Amino acid sequence: MASVRESVLIDVPVEKSFSYVTNPENWTRYVTSLTDVRDYSSDKVQKGMTFSWEYRMLGMKFGGKGTVEDFEPNRKFSMKMEGGFPIRELFEFENDGGKTRLTFSIEYEIPNKVLSLVANSSVVEGLNAKEVKSVLEKVKVLCET
């Protein structure tokens, strides 16, 4: 599996950024390529909650089932998504002088369907690196406004 990891400092308390990031209604707001999330197994986000997801990359749609793997309030939140584009997303929250140090990392496999189009995994790696930076920038802006 390939991986990407980045951090950002957000000028809000950890409780606010954690609440925003873990709210399923916000997931498609800050993850550009995530186009749909539905069929939640629980009204409350918690470890073990499942959902259906749809992701778009290079004009192709991928879908599958997701599971919340970690849910430690104001510390850690992770999801594993299985299906057409297997990916694990991990958000780590740290209090940094009343602000949030948010670290976002993804681990992913590149589907053969995508590799056959781009013929080079570095294209997908570049897109995922850009996506990680975009997620952090959006979370920062959305939490600070």
C-alpha cells in the first residue's frame, strides 16, 4: 500500500475540529473526490459504524463499504473503505496551545482499472498527495469560518 501524510495548524480548539471532521454530513464537503456517503449503520459515529461510499478519480467512479475503525474523541478518527478503491484514512488531533494540530494520512491501493489508464502509479500518487493537502486546507477554512 502507498501512503501520504500531512499536517496543518487550525485556529480552533480540538473539540471543534474533531466534531467537524467526524460529522458524516461534512465528509463530502472537505474530501473533494468523495461524492456520496449513505446507508449509515448507526445514527451516532462510533467505532464499528458502517456506511456506503462513492469516490470519483480520473473521471471514474468507485464505490464500496466503509467502516469507522477508530473513534477516540478529540484524539483520533479513522475509516477503512473497501471496494473499488481500497483506502484507509486517519485523522489525528493534537492540542497545540488552544489550536488544533491536525494530521491526515491515507493508505491506499491503486486499482488495476486506474493503472491501465494512467500507465504510471506516480500519477495516482500525485493526485492523492494533492487530495491530502486539499482536505487539510478545506478543514482549516471550514473550521475557522
